[in-house]
Amino acid sequence: MDQIFPCDSSISPDANTAMTDIIPQKLNKVCFVSLYTYPLFNPENQSPFGGSEVRVAMITKELARRGNLDISVIVFDHGQPHIEIIDNVRIVSWKGLYCRESVNPSGISVSLYARAMSLISRTITRFIQAIRPTKNQQPVFGKIGQLTIFQPDISTYDEVDADIYVIVGNGELTAKLAYFCKRKGKKFVLLSGSDMDFDPKIKSNPSYVNSYGVSGYSMQYALENFDLCLVQTEHQQNLLSRNFQKKSMVIRNPVDIRPIFPRQHKPETILWVGKSDQIKRPELVLDLAEIFPQYPFTLILNLSKNEIYADCISRAKTLPNVTILPYVPPDQIEKYFAEARLLVNTSQFEGFPNTFLQAAKYGVPIISLNVDPGGMLSQHGCGKFCEDNFEFLKNGLFELVTNKAGYQKASRNGLEYASKYHDKEKITEQYESAFLSIQKT
């Protein structure tokens, strides 16, 4: 099928333009709900994003390029046009729903564009809050236990009017989307975000609240009402089957195995990438930097929890071998992998970190404190898995940087693993097949 628009095009229609006037109707309309993904379509926007957003952006761009599905993504309102077509993907802003972390903390240099957009967003938010009715006065769409779903919570979904709605991770937004799909007769697809999505406490403990403050009954509703669940690893598949007696399909995370930047000949930097929150544990990599002052460490630390972020910034000032970067544009992030000697992961848990694949494609060995998705480290030999033991992490890091033969083997294994299991062309075919199949049921 011919592409409607050439790749890398960007069309910004008037906010009143009907979506059907922009791209002719196709057989299958698939809408991804991924609020933090806009910077991956518009790099001028300096808002935070993570591995889930990288995954969604890559999948949606590839699906749109193939031309067999009509692809939309719902994102935060950053003051951009309400509807844009970028890389053949329809980007729809959720009017009035803003990204709170859009601006870096005080003292960090950000572009005038980012500052201006933040000021506009805050001003509009205050104005809307002043004139709009309170939630108790807004029309109710439905309820899930104690969770009330108001009409504005689903109005953007109604506007898009897709056949299939897709969301990453299990939270309140996921439950609301599942409820909307059930009421409206739409197909609901859940993409796993992390192992936490399938925690047995969701079902066994009615008062359960997860690490991000999401109620168990919301999470259970989403798990009981999906039409299709796509998980990242066999481990997640087993968790869902064992804890909730539900079936799923394993589709691994995609990566473009072609390098964007040349690999540095003698890389020195030990790299860490993640958010400033209690799950990612960035303070532990600073502990490593203190133990190994002879090695330079670089942290790409996206703002999430202000207190953790401020503590890391303050502590890094006392460590001359540490550089903290608060934000790196998505089209520049791989430069740091190309220059890295090792990638360190200190998370309590993950789904399948996109950073592991970015490291692997550049032949960067990985050392991970408590995350080993699909046995990438322990079974496929792409680095070292430390079983949540900091002493193992410390000793393993030293061994990797000093054992040339072991380092080179891990480097080769990473390249082979990414190419064999995660090539984006193969992964996109699997996603397309899944979406086309579900529409027939």
C-alpha cells in the first residue's frame, strides 16, 4: 500500500480539522496511549521519556511505514497543534493534560523553547482550573471499585474513535482505557511495562497499592478485561498465567540494530541511564563512582522524583569522576552508548530495558544489579547479573573493565543477541500480525 505522506513529514492541521480529513480511513485504526512519547516525534520538545516511550515510538513509526494500519498516538498537551502527522503517525494531544516534568529543575540549563512552553502550559492549566467545574460536577462515565471515570477521562478516546487501543503498563489510566473499550465495544491491548504489572498481590490483597501509588483493584480490572496482552519476556508470560490464569503473547522489544554513531575506539565511560525514582536507584551508581574514582561515570538522569534528583545532583558535585546529564535529545542518546565502556543498571525491577538493547547494538557489556530480562546476561552472556548483591556488582564491574577477554566476549554476545532476537523489522511484523488478527475476533 502506498504511503499517504512521505517519511519524516510533519503536517500540522488546524485544531478543528477532522481526523478523517487528514488520513483516509483504513480497515484497522490502532491508537496507542503513550503520554510521554511526544519528544520522540518532535526532538525540540524537552520533556522526559523512558524505554516504554522509545518502544512505542519505534513500533508506531514502523507500523505506519508499512501502511497496513492507521496508527495514532495520544500524548500530553505541550502546546503543540492538537493533531499532527509525523512519520505517517497521527499525533493527538490530550487537551489540557500537561506533563508536569517538562522543565528541568532550577539551575539546569534548558532551551528558551522549553521554558516558554512550560510557562504557557502552567498559565493555561491555572486558567482552566479556575473556570472549569470540579470533578464532582463533571459527568460520570463509570466506576471501577472506588475509581470514578469522568467523561473528560475518555473524551480523547472517543475523538480518535479507533478500532484497537493499546497502552503500556498497568495503572489507573490503563484501567480507565479498559473500561472505555468494554463499554464502547473496542479492542483493548495491554503491553507489559514491567514485571510489577502482574504482581500476585494485585489479586490476593484488596488494599494493595503498588510502588507508584496505583490501587490493586484498578490493576486487576485491566488484567481481567484485555482482549490481548503482549509481554516482553517468558517470565512475564509465566507471571500472568500463574497469578491470574490469563494467556499472553511474547513479543520482544524492538531495536534498530544499525548503529547511528561510530563506536569509540577506546571507550572509558561507565554509563547509567534512567529516572530519578526509588525503583531505578540512581544513588547506587554514585556509590560505585565513589568506590572507583579512577573510572569516569556518566548518568543520564531524567527528572521523576524531585528529592531523589536533588540528592543525586548535590552528591555528584563531590565526585569529580561523575557527570550528570539531566536531558539528552532522543536522536542523540545513542552517542553516549557508542562512547560507553559499560552500562550499569541498578533498578529493583524492569520490563525489558531499552537501554540494554541500545548497549548491545554497540557492543557495550552490561552489568545489572537485579535485572536480567530473558536471561540476556546470565544465559546469553551479554554481561553480568548480580542477583541484587552490591558486592557482586562492585566486583563484577572491576572484572569486566580489567578482563580483556571476558569483556570482548560479552561485547560480541551482545551484538549477536540483539540481532537475533530484537531486530525491529521482525518485531514489527509480529505486532502487525497480532493487531490484524485481533480485529478479526
